[in-house]
Amino acid sequence: MGPAQVTKPAHLARTFRLPSSGASSVSRPTSLEEIGVEACERRKTGIGEFDRVLGGGLVPGGLVLVGGDPGIGKSTLLLQALDLLATNDSPALYVTGEESPEQVRLRADRLRITSAKVLVYAETRADAIVAAVEAQPPRALVIDSIQSVFDPSLDSAPGSVSQIREVSARFLYLAKARGVPTLLVGHVTKDGALAGPRVLEHLVDTVLYFERSTGSPYRILRAHKNRFGSTNEIGVFEMRETGLGEVENPSALFLSERPTDAPGSVVIPAMEGTRPILVEVQALVNPTAFGTPRRTCLGFDNNRAALLVAVLEQRAGLQLLGCDVFVNVAGGLELQEPAGDLAVALALASSLAAQPIPTGWLAFGEVGLAGELRSVAQTKLRILEGAKLGFTDAVLPNNAMDGLSSPSEGLRLHPVKTLAEAVDLVLQR
Ligand SMILES: Nc1ncnc2c1ncn2[C@@H]1O[C@H](COP(=O)(O)OP(=O)(O)OP(=O)(O)O)[C@@H](O)[C@H]1O
Ligand SMILES: [Mg+2]
């Protein structure tokens, strides 16, 4: 059955064939041995950080969803990737539903992309896009954005859940049937999740998120799901006037942003949902001039900070009760999980002692009222993220060492049982 005859692709998507499965028009069960994979060779975008997150490049027929905040650089990244992917024999197609071709051209000029290998198509009707791809299957296809494309035969408005579901299924079918790697740009909601039905994330092969901390020129690309690669990889980019540049040494970037010799700064590998992200915690301790000591926190719970101050005083022998305490999570991030306790407590101790903690160290763990350190989830992932970004040492709860030995992933591990032990260790008391 040819794709041109398809009227209800969402139903027929189950019967799609990869291009390598032979030219036979009859769909039949095939043994694993018989299935050829020659046509499935990865297409590298040539942007190393992007290829790494993809698991080594785009897979023919692969459907990739790229989400991220407005203005973060989704269109920029994908236009750059298309230019590198396209060849003279096989152009790439950039479908723009949000910007005019002139606006895309302006961006291309800024990115110094002037090649004739990238075709721009300003279209929002799914039928027209499918027809264009079928007429000349491109080397890679970008739909910017999936929310802007619609099927006029459906009653619902463009961007609605049913439109997104139906239109995405069509692109899934098209990608698999024609072997075209397809990248869909997806809007995110206010909470940062991909807008549209959750089923969209199940439908596609790969879900990538583009993130940044407020005001920073750096962007992090993460795989949230990847059928063709690990989701532990991250890609780090810098937004420049000429487009997104790769940051080849992310650890240097993170260390450069934080004052290495300043007391009161500790890095924690925090979990954002299922993803680890390195967060810098800063604390400032100052003797109270008059009145009640202040406990002011930005990005961290005030009550939790008050609790940590009491535990530091009672269990680790620090004189904090007569001091104003300020805690800030750098980059405007929120540190909500209990695993942040140890980093905050160590930042307070470091500020009080006016002594920085050693460069390249990070800390995580929950602090109990008895001053004990409690294990937290995803120890391995946190360590991996720290190692990936160039950290050398980690202070963690002894109980979190289950199945781990030091060094792990190149990171020296310092398991500790109590907060007092952790303070002694990092401040070399
Ligand atoms: N001349 C410039 N110099 C440096 N950075 C620029 C310049 N022009 C644009 N930018 C950056 O590019 C970003 C816009 O990139 P892009 O349009 O690719 O984002 P997007 O994620 O596709 O956004 P949207 O969700 O609105 O489609 C701007 O937020 C800005 O950071
Ligand atoms: Mg855009």
C-alpha cells in the first residue's frame, strides 16, 4: 500500500515498513536475521554535541522531538544541523509554520548559511507537507513547529491535543515509510513540559530538551528518551551571534561561572525529574547586628534552611544561631529535593569558617535531625553527571554507596555517616 492512498494514517501507522525491509509491497512477518540494516546507517549532523545526544547521529526514519523554552535556540540549532546534513544531491527541508521564509533567510544570513542545499517551505497544512516530502524525500526534515501544523479535515483548532496527535502520527508514518529523519520542534508549557498530548512522547523515537539557566548564554541539550542511544548524554552549547557553538569542555564552563575560591559555594548534582543537573548553592553567614536573626532563601525552602542551621549548631558544633543566614541557588534554579541538604549545610559551614571547599568537589545527601546523612535516589546518575562535567570528588552519604566503590566513573567518593564528619572533611578541621 502506497502512502498516497493513506487516509487514516494514525491507524495505518502500525503497518509501516522501514525502507530496508525490502521493496515488497506485501507486509509479512520477517525473521530478525532477514532484516537488513544497511539503509539505517546514521546520518551525522556534524555538530558533535548534537550527535552525541542523538546517540551518534540521526537514524533514517527516526522521529525526534525537540522541546525547549521560547527563544532558547531550537530553530537555530536545527537550521544549522540541516545545512550540515544536506548534500547537493539530497537537499534538506525546513518547514516553517511560525516564521516567514524571509525571517528564516535572515537567520540563515546571521548563521552564515547561504547554501542552496536547504529548502524552506512556509506551510502549515499537513497534507501539503506530506505531499512535498513524498515528491522529493529530503535528506532530513524539520517541522518548526508541530503545534503550528494542522489537518483541516479535523474539527479541532491547530495546536489542540487531537490535531497534534493526528499530525504527529502522519509524520511518524511518513518518516518510517520514506526513511527520512524527521525533527519536530515542540512548544513547552509554563512548567517546562512539552505541550500537547503525552502520547506524543511515546510516539516519537527520541525526545530532546533544550535548557538553560536564566540569563546564561549557555544551553544544555538533553535526551529525555532515546530509542537509539543513551539518555545520560548531554550536549552543551553557547549562543553566539553566529549561532550555537559547541562548548567542548563543559567542566571549564561550569567552573568558570562559579567563584572557585569563594567560601560558601558548593555544587550539587540535583535531579530534575529523571534528569541530573548540576546546581551551585551559595550561602552567606553574617553576625546579626540587632533583632532576630534572618533566614533568607532564594530557590531553597526557608524552613529547611532553619532546620539545617539548628542541626549544624547542635550536631556539628557550629555557632550559627546568632547569625543572619542567606542561601541562594545560582542561576535562578529551585532546589526542592532533600538531596540538596548536604550542599546547603556545607555552604553554610564554609561561609561561617570563611574557607572555600576544595575545587572540583560536589556534595549531595539528605540531613536528618540527629545529624545523620541519609541516602538519596539516583546516586549513580548524579556521579555520572559530576564526572561528565569535570568534577573530581563527591561527598555523599555512606548509605548511598550501595554497590559503588571509589573511584566511580573517575570520581573519588567520600562516603560520610554524619554531617559533622562531612564538615570536618571538606573544611579539613
Ligand atoms: N544577533 C544575535 N546575537 C546573539 N544571539 C542572538 C542574535 N539574534 C538572536 N540571538 C539568539 O537567538 C535566540 C533565538 O533563537 P531561535 O529563534 O532559534 O529560538 P527558538 O527556540 O526557535 O525560539 P521560538 O520558540 O520563539 O521559536 C534569541 O533568544 C537570542 O538568544
Ligand atoms: Mg523557533
